[in-house]
Amino acid sequence: MKKIFHYYSLNTEWLYTFAEQIGAKVVDHTTVVFPKEIGKGHCYFTQITTGVSVFFIDIELQTPLKICRQTSENELYIFHYDLSEHVNLIKINNKDYEIGSYDKLDLAIIDNQIESSYKPALNERTFALRILVDKKLLTDFINKFKKKEFKSSLKGESEKQVFYHYGNIDSNSTLLIQSLKTVSIYDLSFESFLKGISLKLLGNFFNRFYEVENKSKLTDIESNAVKKTRDYLLDNIHGPFPSLIFLAAMAGMSETRYKAKFKECFNITPKNFFIEQKMTRAKELLQSGKYNSLTEIVYELNYTKLSYFTSKYFEIFNRRPIHDFIKNRI
């Protein structure tokens, strides 16, 4: 397997090292055409705006190749979008991941302070995009990003905070990247097209990131409304489960929003919360010694089938109701 080693920067200085490693030349300060002994296809690099550059990869290898990215002093985050219709391998922080649209896990975000490598599959079209972003532009994002990895820096230096993320591209971004297949890199409009797509991809990612973050914040009004429905469930634990429509209306929300907010507040769905509380109440009744049979308790809790009650009780406590039942001796 042929290994090449390179680093990233926001300008083209790194591209010449990359091209030399694979035995190619840089054309027009942007394009690297792969030599036939390695495969076919090309890479394209350009700076989009201050602090943001993009590296486009469209190749089909005939020789096994491992592209090893080394750390550098450049403070960057790398957004790797992979829409190859097969699995490629990416190694981050000494851990292997499968990446590509075939596997549905097609987005990796990597701190430039973590070494990584990329192994495109043989005899398959590898189609990927790497957007390089100056860390200074992402201070708010990285402060709020939850998936962080810590890595000790060089001896004598203080510990630095680095991270990586591995997940999914949204459907809209998938369509944007696929549209790159419709334009040749030799087309005069390609560079402008690539820049526009790249900025939209970043926009989509951050819109989703901050949308999720905003949704996760319960307002006081929402919190009080959800707690009101919880109290209603507890006060009516002997009755049947009221519908989600009823509870959502009580909270003044749509069903979907109410269910999401309830789970966010109590880490459980309304229905499962009700069942858990009902089974807790059932255990109290079973151990109270006031009933002559299990059937009486089943009816007390508004169930009609002992078998259903038994299955729910077992789900919660991993034991059957009969094991906790204390019969009335009077």
C-alpha cells in the first residue's frame, strides 16, 4: 500500500506537497490530476473566503492508497463530507470508522490537532468534500459542541482541547453535494459553483446545530405546562392513560412538541411515565394486604386483562405480580 503524508493550510502551500507525494503536478494552483499508475480522477482546492477553503476529491483508485494527514500549526477544523456509494475508511485519533453514503455515516468533523488518515476503496468512485475552517470563526460553536475529545499536547505544553464528530449529512446537503457531479472541474463556472455549495453546506450544518440547541432549551412556560400534565397523570393514576391529544391540549402544544418536551424534561415519554407510575402504585397495592386476589388490583388500576398487567409489571420490576402479592388474611 502506498502511503502519502501531508498537512492542511488555508492557502495552496500544502497542495504542492500533496501532489509531489502522489507523483503529480498542480495545475492552475487548484487541480491535481492523479497519475494512471495510481488511478484516475482529480482533486481540486481553492480558498472560498477569508478563513475558509475547500478540497474536492473525485477519484477511482487502482492502487491501494492511504492518505495520512499530519498535524500542523494551522488552527483548523476539517468538515469531511463523503458521498461515495461504498464504504471508505477514515481513522481519527487511532480509531477506524467506515464512512460513505452507502453506510449512511457520511460526515466527520476533525480538529486539525488530531492526526487522521483516509483510505479510499479500490476500483470505486470516491466522491468527497473537505471544508477547512479557521478555528477563530467557530469559537461559539466549539464552546457549545458536546462531543469533545481530550488529547495531551507535546511535552512542556499545556493540555489542549481537541475534538472530533462522526455522524450524518442532512438530506438537503446530500442533494447539494450530488449536484457537484453535474459540473466538470474544467468548466469555467466550477470554482464559483464549488464555493457556493461549500458555503451552503456549512450554513445547513450550523442551522441544524443551533436549531437543535434552541429546541433543547425549555422555557419556564413550557416547563410549567409539562409539569402540569405530569401532576395530572399522577392524580389520575388509577384511571386509563389520557390520550396524547388531551395532554398536549392541556399543555397548549402540538402532540409532537409536547411529547418531545415531556421527554426532555423527564427523560421518558408521557405514556411510559404513566405506566411506570401505575406499576409503582400496583406494587404498593400488592403489598398492602388489603386484597383477596390479583384480579381485584387489576380492576382497581383500570386494567381488564391480568396477562397484560402481568407483562407490564414484569417489564418494570423483572418479577411477576404474584411474587409481591400479600393476600388479605382477614
